[in-house]
Amino acid sequence: ASHTAERRQVVVRPMRIPNLSNVVTVAAGQWHAAVVDAAGAIYTWGLGHQGRLGHGTGAVRSIPVKVPVRGPSGAQSPPFFVKVACGSFNTAAVASNGALY
């Protein structure tokens, strides 16, 4: 089996996460993290393998990136998220109307 070397930044002291403000909830998985901001948007970062970040690729993201989410067919705006959870290989979010993504 082949193994790819990954470069990761190790942070040993608390630090402010760049590009985020008005965070209302945060979740952390084994390989990634996610937040919901006051506008109801989701941002994720970490190891993107198997699509766990929701960006449509398997890329590693070292800083938070907004997850592009479309609402149901016919919706005029994207869902407003209120909760997010991270597992080892997935991310799930709940919209204000109770829909699970």
C-alpha cells in the first residue's frame, strides 16, 4: 500500500482562527472542524478526504472555507443553519426549518 505524506501545522497554544467572526456554534471531528456563523452559514476546514468538508473536493483546507449549500428546488436562498456536527468522516448540519444536510 502506498502512503502519501501530508504536511500539517501543529498548534500548541490557543490561537484565533482566521477569517471567522460571529460564530454561534462549533464542532470538531477527528480530522476536521466546522462552525455556523450568525448569518446561518457553515464554514469547514481540516482534511477534506472523502468529501467530509463539503466543498466538492478532497482538498485539505488549513483555514475555514464557506460551504456552498443550495436550498431545496425552488428556494430563493440557501438554508439558514443552526447546528453542525462532525464525525470522523462526515459533517452534518441542521437548518432552521429542521431539514438535515
